[in-house]
Amino acid sequence: MRKIKENRENEPILKQDDAKPWLQVRYVIVFLCFTANTLNFMLRTNWSIAILPIAREFNWEIKKQQNILATFFISNSCSSLLGGWLVGKYGGFAVVLLAMISSFTMALLTPFAVNTSVTLLIINRLVDGFGQGMVMTGSVGIIRRWSILDERSTFISITTSGYSFGAILAMYLSSWLCTSTELGGWPTTFYSFGITTVIWCVLWCIIASSDPTDNRWISTFEKETLCQSTMKESEKSGFLSVAPHAVFCITIIIGGLASDYIISHSMLSVTNTRKLIYALPLGLSSFLVVLTGYIENKVINVILLTIVLGFYGPMAGTVGANAIDLAPNHSSLIVGIAYTFSPGFISPMVTGAITKMENTIYQWRIIFCIVAGLHIIGIVSFVMFGSGEVQHWAKSSENNAESVPFTSLENKESDD
């Protein structure tokens, strides 16, 4: 009797024999990875808004504000590669969980750190940045085991879109919370985002796992589907799959620093700087992505694709910065529109239509050539029509105090 009871305890809670369940667990896992990256960027972006009332309250000079903001990205860029190694060693579940615990802990402690000392706040930001740098790498490790080949691109696209969704959500919510005296002002942004992340961690612990075979909710049907899809994958692919995204996290920061250096030293105009940092990396990546289709060595292919995604970093940073160049007061909306109508959701469908479940080298050459062609179209379009100057339609709102929450707040305080 005891043995029968123990066997029942080890069976999946929602076991459905060989029948296909109406909601498969991997879709829930992908949604959790999406929300993890959403919260990750909410906790990152809210500082861009909260720093304004905090600096005003504590009379921080610009240099101090810049140092506080920069410390996050210093540690953030250092932890991505470590996160990739940890995923291969301990699995994505633990890496993502520890990273999110670090994030909500630092968020909840931020008001205390701000009121205590700048040194403590900088330490807080360093720890926060280090933890957040491993969220995406951990998510990729999770998706590697929780996806079949035909779904993998879609799952990655959905997970990555959490960046944009989180940034947009944080911009609006942080602006509202920071200007709301009834809710407590700027500390509320850290408390609310931090508590939401705590709830996410509880759900992650209940539902998720690094491997489908260890999940208590998965059905026999889904477990067999995933195991058949991944049985040929080696353990080394954990690190290899996250390496491109880790390099991307580093190069996007390097691209931003390079752009600021060129502009601050008057080496090029803002417009020409944006065009250079956009066109040069994207042009090099176009060549490398085509080259990948003609090389049959898997290790070299991973290295080339890692370099390609690394070149995407400066380009991605330029897109966000250029939105602020064109219309500072409408930059969040512009970025939101750009990512909403980006072809990310189309690429898995196009890839599937071309490969037709066969995945031959010739078919992937076609895909890589299409990617390179889109790169060239983007380069030519941006070089010909791109600008780094405030547009005339945006200038009319530059002096409109109502369009900038903290401007209106400062004007109100000065009147009082």
C-alpha cells in the first residue's frame, strides 16, 4: 500500500494519459518567460522616470544622476555570459528565479537606499543590474527545452517582445505613479513593480521547471512530444543557445557609449552618428548571415550567428535613441508603434513556409538571403531618409508643459 501511494504522489497532477490537453504547459511557460522580460524591463525603465523627482527631492546634480543610472548597465553587461554558463550548469528555472528574486528585492529596497546614502543606492543598482542581465539568457535556456523546432522561433519572439511591452508599460505607469501624491509618489513605482514580481516568482515556482520531465503539471502527450523533439540535442547547446543573446546585451551598451562619445566630441552630427551606428553593423551582419548559409560546421555557424546578433545591438540602441531625437515627448509612442508593426511575428511563418519541415541547407540559404535583403532595404532607407533632428510636427509640443508630467509638476511647485 505504501509503495502504491508513493507512486501516485510522483505522478503528474494533471496527467491526461495520451490525450492532447486543451492547454499545454509549454504555452504557459512561454507566457511566464514573456512576463519575466516584461517585468525585467519595467524595473529597468522606471528609473528613467523616477530619477527626475528623486533628483529634485534630494538635489542631485546631473553627474550624480548619470553615475547612478550607469552602474546598472555596468553590472548588467557582465552577467549575461555568466548567466549562459549557469543555465548550462543548473538549468534555466533556477537562473531566472534567482535573477527575478534579486530584481524584486532590490526594487523593494530602493526607497530605503535612496533615503540612506548614494553609496548604498549604487550598490543596490549594481546588484540589480547583475541579476537582470541573466533573465533573458535563462529564458532562452527554458525555451530550448520547452519547445519543439517548429515553435522555437515564435516562442523566442514572444519572449523577447516583453522588452518593448515592459518599457512602454513602465513609461506610462511610472509617470502616473511618480506624479500621484495620493499614492505616495516615486517610491510607489518600486513597491508596485517589486510586489508584482514577487507574485510572478510564486507562480514560477508553482508552474515552471527547467525540464519537461520534471514538471508536475505536464501531460504524458506533451512530455513525449517535447522529449522526442529534444532527445538529439546535447547539453552543450544550453550555453550555445544563449551566447548570441548575451553578446547582444553587451554590444547594445557598447553601441550606445560609442554614439554618445562621437556626439559629445562633435566628431559627427547626431544624424550622421545615428546613420553610422545603424548602417555599419547592419551591413556587416548582412554579409555574415549570408556566409552562414554556406558553412556546414555547426560550431562556426553558432559563432557567426553570435557575431550577427552582436551587430544587432548597436542598431537596436540606435532605433530607441532616434525616436527620442525625432520627437522627445512622443518617443515612447513611436517605439511602441515601431515594435507593434515590426515583422517579428511574420518571420516564424515565413521560415516554416520555406523549410516545410525539411530544414535543408539550401532552404536556410534562402532564408538568410531574405534576412540580408531586408537588412539592405533598412540600411538604404535609413541612410537616405533618416534624421537625428527634432521634427517640425514635434516642436509644437516641446513647450507644452502638459505633455511632460514633471515639467508641469515643477511649474506647479514654483507657483506655490
